[in-house]
Amino acid sequence: MTATSFSLWAPLVVAALVTALITPLSILIAPKLGAMDVPRDARRVHNKPMPRFGGIAIYAGIMVGLAMFAQTQRHLPAIMVGCTLIYILGAIDDLKGMKPIVKFAGQVVSASVVFAMGLRINFVTNWFGEGHMDLGIAVCYFVTVIWLVAITNAVNLVDGLDGLAAGISAISALSIAYISYIHGWYGPTICMMVLAGACIGFLPFNFHPAKTFMGDGGSQLLGFSIAALSVLGTVKSATVVAVVIPVLVLGLPIIDTAMAIVRRTLRHQSIASADKEHLHHRILRAGFGQRRAVLLMYSVSGIMGIMAILYSRDLFIECIGLAFIAAMIIGVLMTDTGTNKVSLRGYRILKELPDVPRPKAKEEEEIKRKAQKLAEDE
């Protein structure tokens, strides 16, 4: 398989086409099913009801792509069954709503089914000697389930802006596909190209201004798919911990999730409670519009992906250098949260012209609020 071969790019193209063809249908049927995202609280960044049934199109793209191009993969049945279960779980949540504890239990059950069907993290690198250390069955089960559930929720939580989850998932999948390709693991490469294709096929309908959302069905599916498919490649190498590469690739949503857990714990809140303190919310408050905020997070995810590629080739110094760059960018984004950068041209002109009568405090506050809204809608 070469970098220009049909067998490498066909899975991506087919998955993208299937997803792109089914997404408009999902938009049409969403209102009939009641799968609409209504902005009932301040945490939402959209201001009108939106279809949130796009996950069905992503699911179709992944399933068709895997069935057509990954038949020889040993653990393909486990992956397809697990993806189906996790999508159904998310779709039920989109249609009917679901308590966090019930959703978590469903994720554990889905991961357990995948484990029972043979897809497992069986060993990790032996840091104290050569080769690797095999895990006992109990530890193997615990590590595998925690990995699948953790990544599922990390991608689910980052799905807060138009195109964010789909774009980050596409970048992550392409990064892992490239790592698998350069190490000669062509089966995992094809699977990741399928996943990337499904994300790319959905993005034209989901990038700001979005025509539809993927919903929990889509975001949980993407997280679960990345977690499951990444095990196919990284677990084949005894030179790295089985999950180091995908952890680097998914560094942004993982960091955001970890910070959410710490934040809510310190506030004595349930870790499943929703808030408006995620990284993408902070970027919006710093004055960036949705498009720029998403593109900025794409850039950080791209840096993480390159870090993973360098790590897989034992280029640790270069990897550390990029890690510092990514950390500085994230640090700036996390701390630069003032709303003073949000601009409304009329408001700026008003402030700069002393001869113009100043508005009353209430009117000035209303102008600021409109400025914030315009910046978020950019």
C-alpha cells in the first residue's frame, strides 16, 4: 500500500459520501422524531432549535466503510457491535433524554461487550526492562473499559461548538491513520481513514453556521470509535504504552474533560453536571467568534497529532518541544477570558468619540450584550 493507492483513500471517500448523502435526510426526519436541540439554558451557544440527529449519518458512513474495506480485520465484529450499541444509547438520549448514571452504565455495558468479543488492551510497555508486561484478565478488563468509556466522554464533552467534535475527531483519526501507515499496520490505517471520512462528510453541514448537530449519538459514537480503533494499531507495538499515542492525539478533549472534573469536584458539584467553563466557552468569552474558536482548537489538535507522530518515531525531544508550544497556547486560551476584547464597531466608535453623548448605563450594558452575541455568531 502506497500513500497514493486506491485502497488507502477509497475508505475515506466512500465513508464521506455516505455520510454526506444521509445527513440531509437526517435533517428532514429530526423534527418528526422530536430530535431537536432547543436552547433552554445559557450553556447553549445557538439561539434557535436545531436538528440533532446527524449521528445517524456518521454511523452509516462508518458502518458502510468498515463493512466494505475492513472485512479482514480480526476484531471488526466487536468494533461494529460496540459502535452500534453506543450509537443506540446516544440516540435514545437525544430522543428521550437520559440520566447521567444510566448513560454511564450503558457505556460500561457497551465497552464490556467489546471486551467480551475479544478487543482488549492486553499489555503495556515494560518500563523496567525489555518487551512488555501482560495484564491479568481483571486488570485487562478494567483498563479496556476505562479507556473506552473515558475517550467516549471526552469527545462527547468537547461537542460544544459547530464543527468542533467532528473536526477534532477527523484530525485525530487522520493522525492515528498516518502513524499506523508508517509502521505498516494497514488494517488500522483503513479503519481510521473510514472514521475520518465520516467526520469530513458531516462537516459541511455542521460547521458554523450549522444546519444540524450530531447529538449524543454522534459524539459518543466518534469517541468510542476512536478509542476502539486506536487499540488495533497501538497495541501491536511494545515500544509504547498501548494508549499513549491516542492520548496525545486526543490531548485537547482529554485535558478539557480532566479540568471539568477537577473544577466540578472543587465546587462540590456532580462531575456529570453541565457548565459553561469548557475551553471552547472560554475562547468565546475572550472575544473569538465560533469559526475562529473552532479553527484555533483545530490548530491545537493538529499540534497534538504531530506530537503523537513524533512520539511514535521515538523523536522525543521534538515531541517535548511541541508539547511546550501546545501548553502555552492552551494556557493563554484558559486565562484570556475577558470580555473587553469583544467588539461591536458602533460601540467602539461611540467610545472613541468624546463629542457623542454617552448612553445610559442600562443602554451601554445592552450594547455590550449585543456585542458578545455578534462575536459568538461570527
